[in-house]
Amino acid sequence: MTNQRDGTGMSRKLHVKSYGCQMNVYDSQRMADMLASEGFSETVEPQEADVLILNTCHIREKAVEKVYSELGRIRRLKSRAAREGRHVLVAVAGCVAQAEGEEIIRRAPTVDLVFGPQSYHRLPELIARASGGSKVVDTEFPVEDKFDHLAPASREATKARGANAFVTVQEGCDKFCTFCVVPYTRGAEMSRPVAKLIAEVERLADAGVREIRLIGQNVNAYHGEGPDGRTWSLARLLHRLADIPGVARLRYTTSHPRDMDDDLIAAHRDLAALMPQLPVQSGSDRILAAMNRRHTSADYRSVIDRLRAARPDIALTSDFIVGFPGETESDFADTLALVDAVGYAGAFSFKYSPRPGTPAADRADQVAEDAKADRLARLQQAIDRDAAAFNKTLLGRTIDVLFEKAGRRSGQLIGRSPYLQPVQVMAPTSFLGEIAPVRITALGTNSLFGMLAKAPHLHGIVPPTASAGL
Ligand code: 5AD
Ligand code: SF4
């Protein structure tokens, strides 16, 4: 069945809803860019869409259940549209699609198309096939590199997306932590070539992007082919990208302690653009071994000590899992002790969620739900306490803020500190997309408040002369 609006000259509308990690946000944008060249325009309203894509996450059970309940809502939306004579094509993409494949169509027959993270460059063809009325499932790991087939974002689309952008530099993972589905859903570790990344970052910086976040499931395992034919490390790539005019901030996520080499630690000392923020996993030694993390708590502490020596103002964040199979109160006490010793600026913490097909899911010694909930609450309390203490150290200090969007109050903008906290500041809209020094005057629960600092070039609050203002 072809879309009613085909042939009428009206563009078809696309709505992509992203779940889970930053890579899904990046992938969703690339899908929209890919379909823009096919005449699709993006809409934020799902009920207006002719093609509706859910870009899903499989990392924890809750994330999967969210997708199925959303599909229930979409089934009703699709029937309403059908009553108006409009066909809505529903696609499920991402890691749930990869892991569940045809099962999705069995459980949610409203779905027309299922495709995995390695297939989205084939989207126009897949949509054409699914529009013909048959159900289409594509969860192959193709031999060709999808990045070679993707349409770049237009300058307008990039500008509309704001002052920071994600760039996937690496995908997949070979670490096989025993709790994690990533090696199965995203596949083997692969790094994109340096030249392609330089070109992508140059385009973004030229369109006004100031902060680049390099992303990958195990980003510091990056080992891409350099223009000199040699293999480049993440440290070398960061040095090269920091030289691109307009790039004021560089971040990278998510990394593994084992891949934190000396060069990368030195890059935190040498590159002003490299923002002091770094996520690292952790746990008790017995549990770390059972997780197949291949590092001890002491190894991890030593990485942190070296990072702090290289960059004293580094803000550390981490991910934690509580209630991994076999975790005792004493293991959990080790996690709390580690949190106390490190002093995080913030961290994500999750209850262990058994993922089908991963080794830990089959263990008989699963931790009871109420113990998991209790440990999660205690861990979050410890992390919140440290985050508040970290924020307190910023009070009265002047820090650089990258202004990202208008605030709720008129005349107010919201930006981000180098440590990723939102900062609310009274500032003219000409500051959007720019970095300016801000004095932190008050602390809120989830954000900081500040005033534009009177830096020499800002006397009388003259807006910065934007080379490529948004
Ligand atoms: N259960 C709970 N949390 C998980 N994570 C990954 N797999 C699981 C799981 N099975 C968490 C880890 C990882 C983050 C992205 O999600 O902490 O770093
Ligand atoms: Fe998953 Fe990260 Fe472990 Fe890879 S390193 S298996 S992505 S948790």
C-alpha cells in the first residue's frame, strides 16, 4: 500500500522516538537524515507521522517493557489514522529489534518493519518493501559498513539540533561482561576511520556545534585507521579533533577502565577542550570477577589516581549495578566504600536486570527484588550526597558555560557547566550556542544558578560575536 500523500507533492512525515543510550539518539538522527534525502520531514507529533520508528533499548528489562506499552498506544493511533484513510507504517529499530526479531511482530502485530542497529542505512529500501504490505524483518549483521552509506545531516538540521552533537566513533564490544547484552545486540567491536570522523566533526563545527561527544559502547577501545595508514588510539584522535576550528569541548563516553591507557590519561592534562568528566564502572572484587570486568577495585582506584594527577579538577561519574547474582551485603558494603573513597560528581545506578542469553541471567543465586531495591536506595543516597558536595565546591566560582536553550523564565538561558550540570543564567538569546564565563551564585536540586561574569570582552554584556551563530 502506498502512502496517501505520495504523488500529491506533500512531504511524508517521520517521527522517531529514541530510548536508551546516546548512541540511539545519534542513530535516530542519522535515520532522519537518511530519510530527509527521500523527502521525509521530521515531526515531533507521533499522530502526524506517516512513518513511526521506535529506536529501542534492550539493556534492562524495564526498557523493553516500555517499548511494548508504547506499541499498545501506537496500535490505537494507527487504527484511528486508518479510519481517516491514512496508512501509518510502524517500525521497531535498535537493540530490542536485534534481540527479539520476528517475536516483536508476533507480540505486536501492529508493527510492519523490524530492523537492527546495523541495518539502518538500508531504511529507504526497507520502508519501500514494508509499504508493499508485507512484514519485513532485517536483523542481519551486514558485511558493508553502514556509515559508508549514510546521508550527512544538512547544515539546517545540525543547527536545529543545537550546540552539542554526538559522533559515533566506535560501535560494539568484545568485553562480554556477564550481565550485558551489548556484545550480542551491537556485535563485535569496530572503529570508524579517522578521516571520516574528521570530516564529520568539521561539518558539525562549521554548522555551529561547539561541543562534540564521541560515543561508543566501549569508546576508549577505539583503534581506527589513521590517514597515515596506522592504527590511531582514542588519545590521538582526540588531539586531532581538538585542532578543528570551532570545537571548544570534547567528551567521550562510555569507557572501560582496562582501556584507559597512559596516552589517554595524558590527553586529560594536555587538551583544554577535553572536558573533565569520565564514566567508569565499579564494584567489589568478588563481584567484579563474576561480572568478567577483568579489573579489581584497586586497579580502578589506580586509574582514578592517575587521572586526578593529570587533571586535578576532573569530575568523576560512574555506572553501578546493585544486586548482581550472588552479591552479598558485604559485597555491597565494598561498593559503598568505593563511592566514599572516590567522591563522585554524579553516577547512574541500576538494579541488576537478567538479560536473556547472557551468562549471569542463568545463575541460580539471583538476589531478591526487595534487597536490590534497598541497596539501590542506599547507593543513590550516597551518590546524591557526593554530588551535592561536588556542586558546593562550585559555589562562588566562575566556570565556562555552553548555552544550549531558552529557560522557562523569560530572559533566562540554560547552559551546561564543564561538568555537565545544567546552569540557569539570565542572558540574551545571542549567547545561545556560545560559551561564556558564569559565576555560580546558588545551587538548586538538579541545576546550578549563575550570573554572567564580567569578563573583559563582556563589558556591558556585549553578546559574543558568533562565527556561526545559531
Ligand atoms: N542490568 C542492570 N544494569 C545494566 N547495565 C548494563 N547491563 C545491565 C543489566 N543487565 C548498566 C551498566 C552499564 C549501563 C549502560 O547499564 O551499568 O554501564
Ligand atoms: Fe557491556 Fe560495557 Fe561490558 Fe561491553 S564493556 S560488555 S558494553 S558493560
